[in-house]
Amino acid sequence: MSNETAVQTPGRGADAGAGSGQRDLRPAEPLPGVPAPSTRPSSSPSPASAAAPPAAPREHRHDVDLMRLICSVAVMLGHIGGVFIAAVEREEANGPGAYWTGHIVEALNPFAVPMYFAIAGWAVLVGAPPRDSSRMWRRIVRNTVPLFVWTALYLAWGRVWGTNDGPVSRLAVDALFGSVRPAYHLWFMYAYIPLIIALAFVVLVRAGKRPWGLGAVLLVLAAAPSLMGDLERWTGWDLPRFGWGFGVYQVAYALGGAMLFALPAGALGRLGSRRWVWAVPAALTMAGVLWYHTRIHYVIPNAHVLVAVMTGCLLLMVNRVRVPERWVPLLSKLSAASLGAYMVHVMVIAAIAEPLVSADVPGAVAGPLFVALLAATVAVSFGASVLWGRLGLRRYLG
């Protein structure tokens, strides 16, 4: 979820968002004591004069910024829908208005989390592949520090509001090992961070590097669940569940995202130029998710084929879309604030949405109420993230 949406062809030398991406092409000043090179023409070109042309300037993918913003709003949309469904205890008989409002809006957002994995795959494998381990460690820290800061904030919030389901000390230890209590939405980070570590490890090994530190972290993540299980059986201790890790479907979304986001403009011919064509199967999958949620099981798995098709269609609709220049400054600002908005929005929903949603809300009121709550949640979450970004707290709060 870090904001790495810049790509430099054929290679990328720095993390996204760093520097202007332009090279200084002026002649270098001669070193002291070293004669300046001759400027006379030569009949036989030397190897130095036949140097390769400079790398192309960095291309910033504003379409990826746009997709990140869409996903952030979609996550908030789904979580507010979940408040409506929880208000009727998942039963239509307890309140049809809240029940159907919640399920309709929840059917629109299953693509959001898979798309985050798709963006992560593109960023690490194509858009901003790390050149060395130190750069990758900076990315890891940029995501891990906000995770633990917000875990502490949600623990404090739960204690003040009386919503923690256990002692703060125990919940804090559980969170260190991968618990999603009390902030359920942070589960994503426990999969996202190991996934980008694994992808970066492959990139660096393929480039001839020896990323020993990243490899050691992957080994610990792979062995920890079984080791902790053995330790619990041998000692009888009640150990936390180890939740750091990723599944096959998350790798699949990352690899698929890397391939599709990297498609050049016009690669799909008429299908690429007529983006509305992808809206048809996307709408059908959303209708299918509504049926699945209300007739089969709530919530649909991220690995479900309906979610995969929906994610692919939305990606192709937005991929390489041209963002008008007048929108770019605002889009860049909101995209930079998206991680922070994701972190804080559950707190905002608890304060704004949950007190206002009840099982007896009429159907004619439920829809407008949802729109108002979504607008308030988006405004407060992104506004808060922009504010602490201006205060220099981005590295701590996302």
C-alpha cells in the first residue's frame, strides 16, 4: 500500500516519489589534476564516445494513483455496508431496509483488497523494483511502523470505548504475532508486508544480488507457525496465533496485477480503447456477489472466481486511463494520503456510522443515510491523513 506508482524505463533507480526523475545532462566538471577530455573530432570512436544513451525519464502512473484512491473509497464503502448488515444481525427479518442496503453496497467492493495485492505486485516487479536490499528495507519500514502505531492507537481507542475483548497487554502481544484485534482491517498488512518481501527477494536474486536479510525473514515467517505450535504442545503455554504470511491467491493477484498494469496502451486493441466493455462483466459479477452474500455465504472469499473476474475487469477499465492535468495535483495528494486514510477509517466509522445505524431504519432512509455516512467517512479519513502528512507524521501514521 505504499505509494510507489512511478516507473523508470528500462530500470528504476529509486523508490517511487523520490526526486524529480530528471537526469542532469550537462558536461561534468573535470576532476582536480585530471586534464579535460579533448573536444577535437576523432576518426575512430572510442568506447567512451560510444556510450549507451541516457535512460528514459521516469513515467508516473497516475492511473495507478487513481486505482489506489478507488480502492480506498471502496473499502470504506464495504465497511459501512457491514455496519448496516451487523445492525440486523445478518437477518433480513430484523430490518429489510438496513439488510438490503448493506448487502447491495457490499456487493460493489470485493475487488478492493485483491486490487491492493495487484498494485503491490506491479510496484515491486515492474513499476519500482528494488535495486538492493537497503531500498527494500525502507519500503518495509514505511509500512510496518504505521501498522504498529495504529495497533497501539486502536488498543487505546478500544479501552476508552470499552470495546476491547480482553486485557490490553494480551491484545498487544497477540497483535505483535499477527492478531487482527481490535482493528479487523489491519489483517491486510500482515499479508501485504510478507508478500512484498517475497517478491523483492525474487527480484534481487534474479538481478544477481544476495539479499540474506530478506531471505532470513522469509525463513522465519515460514517456520514460525509450526515452531510455535510445537512450543505450545511441549510447554502447555497459551501462545498467540501466528498470522504473518500470505496465501496462493494473494500471489496470484500480485502476479496478475504486475502483468495487466504493465500492458502498454493499445495492447488489447479495441477492448483497450472501449473501456465501457469491461463494465458489463464487472456489473454481472457484482450481481453475482449480491446473490452469493444473500443466498450462499457472507462474506465471499477473496479467492472466489467472481471476485477475480471483477478485479480484472476494474483493472482493465482504469489501466492507462488518461488523468486530466488539472486533476493531477489533487489526485497525487489523495493517493499519498490513502494508506493513512485506510488506517484511520475504521475508527471514524465507529464514531460516526455505528451510532446512527439501527435495524429499524426504513428502506427509503437507509440509502440516503448510507451516502451521507460514506461521504463523512471519506472526508474525515482523508482530511485527517492529509493533515498529519503536512505535520510530517506520514512515516508514523501512514
